[in-house]
Amino acid sequence: MSSELITLFMFASMMVLLFTGQRVFGVIGFVGSVAALWLWGQGSAELPFNAAFQVLNWYPLITVPFFVFMGYMLSESGIASNLYRMFHVWFGPVRGGLAIGTIGLMVLISAMNGLSVAGMAIGATVALPELLRRGYDKVMVTGVIQGGSTLGILIPPSVVLVLYAMIARQPILQLWLAGILPGLMMAAIFIVYIYVRARLQPEIAPAMPKEERDQITWAEKLALLRAGFLPLAVFGIMMGLFMTGVTSLVESSVVGAVLATLAALVSRRLTWQVLETTTRSTLVISSMFLWIILGALCFSAVYDGLGAVKAIEHLLLNTFGLDPWGILILMLLSFVVMGMFLDDTAMLVIVAPLYIPLVKELDFNLIWFGILYTITCQVAYITPPFGYNLFLMRAMAPPEITLGDIYRSVAPFAVMMILTIIILMLFPQIALWLPQLYTGR
């Protein structure tokens, strides 16, 4: 059987099993192990088993639980609620100001956590009820929450970029720096869209009433501004120590977790309940992350052992005769399709052995490609009918927001994210300028 047919069989089997509702990591690992036994016999079971042990040498993975702990500590202690109150007060007088403030909240949550699911959870539980209560259009604000949550895996400390750095053998600091300007640019595009739409349709995004604005004193505004700087200080100290070389990546993640705990303590919000919830959530997310990596490594070890990587390279470069940009676009489109069924971690570990050598062969920059990958993953997450974030939002949204509302809400944000990808493809220096500036220094 040819490599192409085996590839089709493995991916088709994986998709069929995923539709049965089985765990992602179990499906991926099972298909890889069964394929190894089918192709090479009994002794081949050691191939995926040995591949899983690569995880023991991936020391940057130690950062995952610490970054997740930092984000959950800041959110569970209520510091994230303070952030939203700050944006509420300062942006409320503007039409669409609360929606704009929600995007600002998502940017800061991204800098606190590095996972899109955290931004989604905080946006759906903290921001969404307030926006609906104040008369905002339910379709628009649902899209704002989902669009804003996509910034979570782009702005540092992105956990997904840590994994990409390990697989692609690229410096994590350069990847984090590369994600800053595209992340802020995408947030700015969202904000411009919200502002323009609020001006054209004032009824869907009303400003805060003047009577309520008059009740808020300048002392309260400044106090909220100081509270908003607390998580920024945690992020700034952590990144500053890492960028100056005082701490390693792993040490910086520990510093972030400790500082987040101290911030909760100083603000008198650190309780046993907060500590227990944060620890449990960290354990759940970190374990899920690790199991997906283990399963995907089993799958990719078998796939790579087939020589399928070289076969696909030959197919795209020689048989189809595609130019480098055509192949790049094809890879990004495949991320959109796979992202409807898999999360970003599973998708990356499965296709990285295939795509990263191909990106090198095409002479594209791997740092730049990593940023394109992260944005494309998030486009897939909000693409109907099977986008991961769509069903996550449905689970957390109030009953009056239907699945149809959620589907309609994401359309403009998906378009804006695709626009961001096109801009980055046309102007790679937007992503590469900060890494090159830091390296040149």
C-alpha cells in the first residue's frame, strides 16, 4: 500500500472515531498504535511507545502548568473582574465602549494566561452578562467574546507557541515577540470594526447613561486604574527577567506563578477556595495538554516512519507543480479543516513532522509560519459547523443565545482574522520586526 493511501486511511480512521465522541488523545494514540501493528507486526508497538518518551526531554513543557496556574490565579482571585470594571468605567461613555473594553480585557487576559479557553471563560462569565444587561445586541457581543478569545494563543506567554518552539526547534522568545504586533494589530482591527458599527447602528451598542457616569468619581476611576496595572506588573516583571537573561523560560514561568499568588495575597483575595480551584483547574488543563502530546507523538512517529513526509513533499512540489505560496496556502487551509475536529495542540503535533520540513524546503521563515499557524487555528476554532469555540460558547452562554446566534456572530470576526493573515503574508516584517530588533541588540 502506498504512503498516500496509508495517510488517507489513518486520517479517515481518526476522523470517524472522533465523531463517536471519544477523547482526542485516545483516538490519536489508538490510530497510531494500531497502524504500527498493522504495518510492521508485534514488535512495532514499541515505536509509538518510545516516541512518547520524547516528552521527558522537553523541558519547556514544565512551563505549561506554571503559566496556566498564573492565569487561573489572577482570574479566580477576581483580579480579572477588576480589569473589566476598569474598562467598563473608562470606555463606557463611548458608543460600543463596553465591547471595546472587552477586547482590551481579552488582550490582558491573553498576557496573563496564554490560552484561548481562559479568555473565552472570563468573557462569557464576566463580560457577556453585563453587555446583555446594558442593551448590547446579543449576536454582536457573542462575536466579540469569541473573537477576543482568539488572542489567547498569540500574545505571550502563549502556551501553544511554547510547544511550536519545541517541535520546530525555534527560540521561544522570538516566537513570543513575533506574536505581539500581529496580536495587537488584530485587536486594533476588532476595535475599529466595533467602533464603526456602533456609530452606524447606535441601538446595538449604546453608551453608558450620563446619570451613571456622573456617579463615578475620579478617585474611583484612578483606583480602578491602579487595580488594572497589577496583572500588567506581573506580566512585565516576568517577561523583563526572561528577556534580559536573568531567568530561563522555566524559571520565568515559576516567577509568574509566584507573582500572581503574591498579587492575590496583596489584594486580600487569596483564599483556600481560590487556591484549590486554581490548583484543580491547572491540573486538569496541564494533564489534558500532556495526554494530547503523548497521543499525537505516537501518531506522528508511525506516520514519519512510513516515509510519508517525503512522499507528500514530492506530491506537492513535483506532481502537483504548486509554487511555494500555493503550498503555503494549502497548508493553512488544511489547518482550518483539521481545526474543526482537533484542538490546536493535537493538530500541531500531528502535522508538524510533515509541515515544518516542507516550510524549510520552501525557504519560508519558521518564526513567521508559527504566527500564521496560530491565527489560522483560531479561524478554525470559530468556523461553523464544528468549530471548538462555538460549542464552548454555547455551553457557557445564557439560554437566550442560540447556536444560530453564535454561528452568525463569528462571521465578521473570521473575516477580520483572515484579513490579518493576508496582511502578515504580504508584510512578514510585522511579525519579524521585534524578533530581529531583539536579536540585533
